[in-house]
Amino acid sequence: MSNWFECKVRYDKMMENGVPKKVNEPYLVDALSFTEAEARIIEEQTPFISGEFSVSAVKRSKISEIFRDDTADRWYLAKVAFITIDEKTAVEKKTVSQILVAGSDFKGAYDNFLDGMKSTMADYELVSLSETPLMDVYAAKLTSARKPAESAE
């Protein structure tokens, strides 16, 4: 299971009219700890930002799953209520989860959400779908930490 952290990066962005403006942009990073999240966002953003920048905030996110689309440039937050029925009391219970969905527009995000949910067997209800200010999402880099053992001869 992924641990998602929302990191805000503060820097001077050159606007289209040539005037620099101080911006604070949010990104989502998959990391094990707050420290790793900060290090990852610094590593990911260094090639794209000229000049000084700082990580102004790091907070844990409640996102449980991400539906990606490489052609999309926006991120939407889907709040989904999974419906279960208590076998003893026969009472319907709803558990809300947050899923991040990529989409070029609202309809594209909705279609990507439905496509991502095709494989689920659980009953669910889409509570809301709204655009987020997230600039990008950085998943974990899966690399082998072990090096081949050197033979001692």
C-alpha cells in the first residue's frame, strides 16, 4: 500500500508577461516518511526549477488509490462510498474512500474513474468528483537496494 504525501513547493515562477511571481504549488509524492517525501520532491523538482525553491509544507494524504492517464494533464479527486451490509443487523454501512483520477477534463476524469472501477466487485456510489490543484504525482521508484555480492577470491 502506498503512503501519499502532499508537498508544497514555493519558488519564483516566470509569468508569461516576463514578471516573476512567488508561487506555492502542490505535488503528490509516494514515500515512506515525511523526510523521504521532502527529499523526493526536491529530487523531482530540481531539474525543472531554476533558482532557489523551498518545500513549504508536507502533509499526509488520505488518497487510497490512483487511476492514471498519461494523456491527461489534470487531477481530479473522487470521493467514493463503498456500501456494505452488516450481516447481524442488516444495516447498510458506507465507507468513504478518496481516489485520485487523471483526466483532461471532467468527462475524461469521469470516464477514467468508471474504467478504473470496472474490476471491483463491491457496491459503490460516487459521492463527488472535483478538480484538484495538484501539479503532478510522483509514484515510488522501485529499484533494487541490494548490490550483487562480490566474490572473495
